Amino acid sequence: AVSLETARAAQLEADVRAARRERDLTELLRSSLIRLSATHDAQEILEDTLRAVAGMLECDACLVLEVSGHRTVVARVGESIPVERAVDRWDGPVPWQDTTRPVRAHDVGGDALPGLSATDWVALPLVVQGEQIGAIVGVSRGTTLDDAQIDVAATLVEQNLVAFRNAHLVTRLQHLATVDELTGLLNRRRFFELATSL
């Protein structure tokens, strides 16, 4: 009888932890969507996406790496783990380049990024209109990252990239509305806006 009650108590405790985790995840998604709807700044959207993914994955460090040209860190959350140096040591293209799906350490036959003492890592590619602009890389030093959390984070990234693309379009439209495309000079409309503000 005692072992049955102990098993029930353990099951109840696990159910409560799962319900709390679901509640926290729902709140994280809700607050992320509220912040996304309040801005048209692409960098702010990227940073908010990074914070949401870092909170979702519960990783030690999370950062955005730009793929095109140099592999530079655009934004960072968590510990200052030198992920960018490890990525630069990679021979050839990084394993998440030219893919739209999350890539994990075990997917590429490695246990960690070169020269980086990490238990697990995941890369969530940032793909806008079929072109990869970078990846969010989450690194865990103590625990293995959860597959279900990675799937939810990948879905969140896809949703946020729609807002990111829209922010770029708004910026482009603002530029086209104020600058003559042929000459690169301010157009008549922008000239009068500046003149009336003086």
C-alpha cells in the first residue's frame, strides 16, 4: 500500500511539473507574440526570437550567427561561451548551412562543436524567402536538449521570421517612399518633410 501511494505521489509530482512547464511555455509564446506585434525593427525581432528560444530550450548559451560572408555573432543570450570560435574552426561549411530543419550534434556525427566543451547543441536555421541568413545556435553544457522543446522552438523561429521579413519590407518601403531610386537622393516628398520640420 505504501509503495502504491509513493508511486501515485511521484506520478502526481511529474504531472504538476509537466503542467507548470506547459504554462511557462504558453506564457513565453504569448509574451513573444505580443512583443513581435509591437515592433517593425528587424534587429529587435531577432533579439526577441533569440531570448524566446533560449528560454524555451533552457540552454546555457544561445546566439544568432550570420552565415553569409563572415560567421559573425549578431546577438547573444546566456553564458559567454565562445561558440563563434568553434564554428570558425569547422572545416568547410557549417552543418546547418543549406538546410531548413534543426540540426543537432548527433545529426552530424559529432558530440560538440570543435574546441567547445558542450554536452549538446542545436542549430535552428534562419531561412527567409528560401535564403538562409543565419542560424540560432543553442549550447548546453550539462544536459541533453529536449526534442519536443526543439520542435516548438523551430516552429517559433519560423513564425518570427515572418515578422522579421515584414520588418524588412516595411524598412524597404520607407526607404522607397523617401529616396529617389535612380539618383539615390532624397525625393521631393522627403525634402518637404524635412523643410517643414525645421
